[in-house]
Amino acid sequence: MNKKTAPALEIVSVSKSFKEKRRTLPVLSDISLTVGQGEFVSIIGPSGSGKSTLLHVIGGLTRPDAGTVRMNGAEVTGQQGHISYMPQQPALFPWRTIEDNVLLAQEVHGPVSREAREDARRWLAKVGLAGFEKAHPHTLSGGMQQRAAFLRALLSPQELMCLDEPFSALDALTRSDMQRWLLDIWEENRRSVLFITHNIEEALLLSSRIYVFSSRPAAVLHAIDVPFPRPRREEVTEAPEFLQLKRQLSEWMREEQRKMQAAQQGGSRQ
Ligand SMILES: Nc1ncnc2c1ncn2[C@@H]1O[C@H](COP(=O)(O)OP(=O)(O)OP(=O)(O)O)[C@@H](O)[C@H]1O
Ligand SMILES: [Mg+2]
């Protein structure tokens, strides 16, 4: 397959267990999924199922026990530097200003131009961080840090963006603004995105496809195509088909959560 027709990301039969002292904790069980070129794909699944671990595998931070990761048709299993990544914990460098944190990925690729710096400032203003360009991360709230980390991923040059619950620390109104805004930028630029969220409505609003993960060890339970045409507007969240999909996804999630709780109450943390 050549670069143009190959999917942005293909995960093929990835499994991973963590070995601790005398026990083995299976976390990913034979996961296969695809993000096509310019597709917005989400993963939802119970807490502790293995979603962040999968992103670590994709980003080359964790080696899988089995399976492969391919990007644009080339195998990249275990390799770093291929994705623009926003980890679940914002992970800003405390000694760098907000602006320098946002520009980090560009800096790694060479000197930062004046245009790039001006562009970063414009984006900071758009996400409500005007006036904080020269501030250091510890002087910002958790939600503000999350927005800065999100911008850093957005402005990174790699084509595939992997976002791990990017809006979880935001209040409902800011979250809704950020969703609206992400939807607009994505519809303009069509970058390939793999997005993790616990929020079913957010996944339905933004995604072209949603993978539903089981409780640990995570397996793909369902892959659903989200049929609503683009450009999407928030009104779509009131459509009967949207509400029906939301009910179905909520039911699957509740079922998985019940299984997870039952396993924990059974005295097994495995
Ligand atoms: N480096 C590690 N060593 C040992 N166990 C780990 C390691 N990383 C993750 N785990 C375990 O793997 C399981 C899955 O963790 P992971 O962070 O992938 O879950 P998650 O689906 O992202 O959860 P959440 O929705 O709460 O973020 C957890 O039980 C966690 O304790
Ligand atoms: Mg996680």
C-alpha cells in the first residue's frame, strides 16, 4: 500500500500485560483498530480498562507483547516521535512559560519562526489564555493547563493526533466551547485524530467512528459508524437517531462498568 491510500493508523492484534512481582495483569487483549486518513475516531471504555496504555503503545512509550502498530502503511511498533500526543496528565514543563510549552514540538524540529510564535499567541487567545503567554504552568488552574497542553498537541507537526481525555478537567461550559471549537478546526483541516473520552455525547458529536472497549483486559466490543453529515452543529445532539445511539452506548458502558465492579467485589483485582 502506498502512503496516500494506507490508513493513518492501523493497530493489528495488539496485546499487553504488565508483570508485577508474582502476578500478571492482562490489560490489552487482541486490539485491532484503524484510523483512516483524515478520520476522527474515538475510543470509549470503562476507567482502568487500558485506553491510556493503548496510546502509550501507539506512541512507542510501551512495547506490546504481541501485535503491530502501522502508520501510513509503515510499521512503527515501539518507535517514538510519530504522533502528536496529549497525555491524560497535561505534562507541561514547569520551567518553561506557557507559550514555550505550546511551541515545544515545533522547537524540536528546528528554530521557531516569528510567524509560529504569533500563531501560538493567537491560539492561546482563542482558548482563553491571553495574558498567560509568559506565565509558568504552576500559576495556572488545572483546566488552563489542560487547554495549553491541548494547544501543544494541536500545533505539533505530526499528522496523527492522539488525545487522551483532553477536556476532562474543564467545566461543562468551557468543555462545550472546546468541543465546538475542535469540531470547527477539525472540519477545516481534517487531521487524523484518535480521541479518548468518557463522555458519550462528546464522542458522538465529534467522531466518524467510535470503538467501545470492554473492561480490563480491554477488547474491542463494538465499532460503530456515526452517520451524521458534516459540518455538524450542536443541534445534531437533539436528533432522534443521536439520542438512540447515545442510549445504546450508555447501556453498553453501564454493562461493562457492572462487570468491572462485580470482578472487584469478587475479591480479584486482576
Ligand atoms: N506501567 C504500568 N505498570 C503496571 N500496571 C499498569 C501500568 N500502566 C497501567 N497499568 C494498569 O493497567 C490498567 C489500565 O490502565 P490505563 O491507564 O490504560 O486505563 P484507562 O482505560 O486509561 O483508565 P482511565 O479511564 O481511568 O484513564 C490499570 O489497571 C493500571 O493499573
Ligand atoms: Mg486513561
